[in-house]
Amino acid sequence: MVIEKIVNYLCLTPNPASPSERIQQRPPRGPLIALSSQTGLKVIIDDSKARRVAENMGLKVTGTIGVLIKAEKLGLIENAYNKAKELREKGFYVSDELLENLSKLKGTTY
């Protein structure tokens, strides 16, 4: 299943050490947005500027945390909050506010 592969990739792939390495490894967002526009598929983007562009075009947009939430709902992972914390520990940026909101999603604090 595609979502399971994405979750496994996100949770098992270490984040590059330096910001310049991260920038070099990031795929260009333009082709993702164009593909979503042509196919109507939801696009997964965490970059805030690219998200705004896609949303302004009326595209369906989600981010990494949205993928984790969906994976939890599908029973592919035990809980999205723990996976988000794991990603954060590996260097993926997750704001305190987003983590707090994620912990409240089920009405419980992890």
C-alpha cells in the first residue's frame, strides 16, 4: 500500500545533518504541484510556501503529519503522535503546537 511505504520511508530515513544537505535532497515542488493539478490527486507538501501555492490553486494538500494521521486511522501505525515524535527526534521539524494538537486529536494526551 502506498501510504504504508510513505510512512516507512518517513520513519526510517534519517534526516541529513546540515540544512544545505536537506535543501540539496529535497525534490522540487513544482512538478508535484503540476502533477496534482493534472490528476486531481492529493499532494503531500510540508513546505509552507509550496503549500500556499497549491492551496491557492484549489488543490488537495496534506503534509507528513496528515499522512501519519491517515496511517493511524488505517491501522498501519499504532499512533501518529509517537511517530511524529520519532520523526522530530531524527531532525524532522514538527512544531510544539502541532505536536500538542496531535496529542489531543483522540481526546487524550499521550
